[in-house]
Amino acid sequence: MLASVTVRAPAKVNLALGVGALRPDGYHGLATVFHAVGLYDDLVATPLPEGSGLQLVVEGEGAGEVPLDGTNLAARAVAALKPHGASTDVSLTIRKRIPVSGGMAGGSADAAAALVAVDALFELGLGRDHLLEIAATLGSDVPFALHGGTAIGSDTGTRLTTALVRGTYHWVFVLAQEGLSTPLVYRELDRLRAAEGAVAEPSVPDDLMAALRAGDAVALGRSLRNDLQRPAVVLRPHLAQVLSVGHEYGALGGVVSGSGPTCAFLARDDTHAVDLAVAFTASGVCRTVKRAVGPVPGARAVDQRAED
Ligand code: C5P
């Protein structure tokens, strides 16, 4: 057995997020394009003496808002590996950089990191496909946090197909002070749609896929879209102002990330991303701005230590 494993897992932004009608199981069918970006949570897993149970420590930005009990997605990931031979006597330390409840799948990144770390720590040898299956039982965004890169997500987001992408994209993320609850945003979408008749089956936009294949950032900026943007803006009217500031400052495109409230803006290149970030900070519409490139790989071990 190893003495410790450190795993790094990325945040995501949905380049397109088409949401279908509410299903009887309480979920919505999706047609989405996930894109992993270089904003990471790190998780360190170490084994503990038998009978210790799970010890969970969360550090970094927003750590105080993360639950430390069995509802924590990383804790649920450890429990899900028990039937596969993992010990639950393990310590997990999570260093958060992905905004909590920010629409960037930070909790899912931690769950994916825990799956990879515990699999390695106890030498379970589960393999990628098996881990992806277990990930899908934990949450809609967990398989993608393992997969990384850019991928089309269908069903509830758990069925993934790797997308053909050329180039690297430079993003600026405008963070909100307070998170948004994902179920609340979906409920608001259903409420807004109630008066609008039948909901069309969502599909992945052709213009967006063509932009990605061509590595055309300008075309990509124009084709970003998210059905959850409307309800997120209803719940947080301030987001409309953030989106219009991005437009004013020459972002190639701007969109609410996932269920929000983080907003993602596409820049032409690294220099433009720095300029945009500075402009956002100076505008006073937000407190925290982060830059990241995408696509980046999914959750992977970055350090492993053997026992002395
Ligand atoms: O799968 P996850 O636990 O991340 O989903 C959180 C909540 O978001 C679900 O309970 C559901 O209310 C909503 N959701 C949805 N349709 C999806 C994904 C999530 O309605 N495809």
C-alpha cells in the first residue's frame, strides 16, 4: 500500500448546455459540451489505522461552505469504492481553488479526485471505464471530471463522447460572492418554461462543434449558450450586468457557467485574458476574477509516496 496519493482535478465550463423537459426521476435530459479548464482542486489521500473511519479536511477558498459529513461528494466516492475492496479508514485533505457552488463542478472534481486517489492508494486496479461507471452513480458531472478535455455529454450529463478540438482557449471567470444551488436553478427553469408549452429535445449545436474542430475562438465565442443562464439571471439579476460588462470589454463571448453564478468569458489569447481580468476587477462588478486555459486533462495523480 502507498503512504499517500495526491490527485489534481479540474473545473469545467459548459460551452453549450441544452436542457430538456423535467423527467419523472427528477432529472433533465441534457445535450451539453463539457470543457475542462485549468482551475484545480487538489486532494491528498493517506491511509489511517483500522477503525479510524474517514477524516475529511477542506482548505482554501470557500472551504467553510463545504459539508464535512457523509453528504460530501468525496466522502461518498470513498464509500462507493468500499464494495470494490477499498478501506474507508482514510484521510482526505482537499485544497479548494474551484469556487464552491459556482457552476464549475467543484464538488464533482473532488469526488473524481477521491475515486482516482483511493483506487491508487489501495491498489484496486479498477481502470478508467469502471471508475467512470462508479462516478455516474455519484453525480451528473463526476464522470466528466474524470474524463477531462472537451466532451459531449448526454443523458443527465453522465454519458460522454470525446469531442474533436483544435487549439487552446483562454478563459476569464468572474466569481460571485455567494453560490447558487443547482436544483434551485433547474426548478426556476421549469417554472419559466411552464407557460411556454412543450420543451424541445436538446441537441448539441453544429456551429459550436464546427468552431471547436476549426480551433476558431471567435466563432466559439459567438456560439456559447446555456439554457440555465435565463433562470440563473432571474435568481441573480446582477449576472446580467456582469455579462454586459464582458461584452463591452470585448470578450469573444460570455456565458453563465453551468448553473452559475460564475460567468465565463472567452478571450482571444493570454494577453487579452489579462486585459479582460483587469477590466473586470476595475469595473467593480465583481470581487474575484480567475484566468484559466482549456482543455486540460481530467483528474489524475500528480504525486505518489511509498511507505518508508
Ligand atoms: O447529479 P447532481 O447531484 O449533480 O445534480 C444535482 C441536482 O441538479 C439534481 O438533484 C437535479 O435537481 C438537478 N439536475 C437535473 N438534471 C440534470 C442534472 C442535474 O435536474 N441533468
